[in-house]
Amino acid sequence: MDGKIKRLPDAELEIMLVIWEAGKQVSSSYILERLRGKRKWALATLMTVLARLVEKGFLRCEKEGRSNSYQAVISEAEYKQSEGKSTLEKLYGNSIQDMVMSLYNGKAIDKSDLAELRDFLDKVAKEE
């Protein structure tokens, strides 16, 4: 990795979410089972995407007999922080107010979410 976390396409992100949720090394069959109902993946397709994630530095692959196990190299928190920062910069010109206003106007969040955000901000302000 070159230090900057790259944005994942939706299919790769779905796989990473399964692995992050597991919190341990997992097999391709484990991933395939967890993706059932979301996508119709053939094992060969999944293996190709897993190889891509290894190449990008998101996963570590370990050979176990005739099968492989996969473990996240980049944590879910690291990825979310990177994506959040990138989204804030690209879409909202680094204005948290513009982002919150857009979410509120688009009905993605409501007044109770704003109250929760206010409580969080008050808590963070008190800690400093």
C-alpha cells in the first residue's frame, strides 16, 4: 500500500464487510455463504475478487492445505475514516455543516439524529 487507502467498488466492499464482521481469518466458502442472497457469486468469481483485494493490500491470504484463509489487513475503522474524510473533502468542500444539511434536507437523517449528533459534539467538547 502507498499509505493512502483506495476506495473499494461495491462488490469488494461487500466482501470486506463480511470479513470485518467475522473478526477473524475466514475461508472463501465462509464468505460465499455470508453473501448468499445478496449476490449470486460463483466460487471462481469470488476467488478473483479476493485475489484483487490481496493485491490492493486489503487482505492477507494464507494457504491452509488445499484451501486459503483470508484476514483483513486494513480495519473497518481505518477504511471508514478514510472514506469519510474523502467524501467530506470531495462532495462538501470540507464543510461538515454542508454535509449535515444535505443529509437532513435529503431526509437521510432527522431531528432525533441531529439531537444525537449534538450530544456527541457536546461530549467531545467536554473531553478537550
